[in-house]
Amino acid sequence: MKKTIVLSLIVLFSFLLSSCDDNAKTRSFFQENYTISHRQVHHIRVGTIYNYDPMRASQTVVDSLADLHGFFETHQGVIDFDTSYGGDNPSFSVLAEQYDEGFFETNGVIILIIDEGSGSIRHHVKGLEVNEDMLMILLEREVPETGTDDMATWLIVIEYEKASLAFEDTEIIWQD
């Protein structure tokens, strides 16, 4: 009888420990970093004062340090750039520290601001296409079967090389 109970407890704890590992993977998904067409993409959840509009997305092209400071000034008091969600993931302020004059000599960033009615909804940049002078950002919205009721604002930061990606304007194309 004791052996059966001990064996049952071992099996139960094994399942619990493996479940904890899955939760750790979920928590680390608050910021997803990946490369698309040799361009780094950062997903950062930020705190905000809401003017909620589902699937509203705005984009800002930042080609200089002055543009970056302008982005901070424009959204100061509305977006909390200093809070880090998800453990080791940096805040936007920490990420922005890597963007200096040297970076902007040959590179730029496109910053997308997306409001969602659930913090469970994720976004994936599926591609960047230039059609004449228009940069089209192909964006996929991943909505899980079950989600949370917390509202969330995401900053998606797409780094690009100025020499390899010439455009005058940007447009977000939502893909299913």
C-alpha cells in the first residue's frame, strides 16, 4: 500500500513539475524577439492609458535619434515605457538605449503601437514588402481559443537597414 501511494505521489509531482515548465515558457512569451528577412523584431508589452480601439494600429518610422526622442515625447504620459512585463524581458526604455547615433547612420526602426482587448492576443510580422514607395507590413493576429480580459498595448519594433529598404510611407496589412 505504501509503495502504491509513494509511486502515485512521484507520478503526480512529475506531472506538476512538467506543468511548471510549460508555464515558464508562456511567461517568457510576453516579449518575442525574432528575425525576419535579416531584420530584428521585438515585441514589448507596455502599460498605457487606454483609448481602446480593437485592432487599431499606428506606425512610426524612426530614422534618427531626434525621431526617437520625438516618439518618447509624443507618447509621454500615455505609454509607460519603463515597465517590464514578463520577468527578464526589458522595457522599451531599456531596448531604446541600444539605438544611438551610430545605429541610425545605417539603420532605422519602425514602431507599431497595437491596442488589444486581451493580453493573450499576439502578433507576428509575417513579412515586409515594398510596392513602389509603400512599405507594407504584413501582420498576423493570433487569437487563442481562451484568453484573458486584461487590455494590452504592444509595441512591435522592427529594425531595418536603410540601404536595403527604401520607402516613403508605411501601411499595415492584416493577414488571417
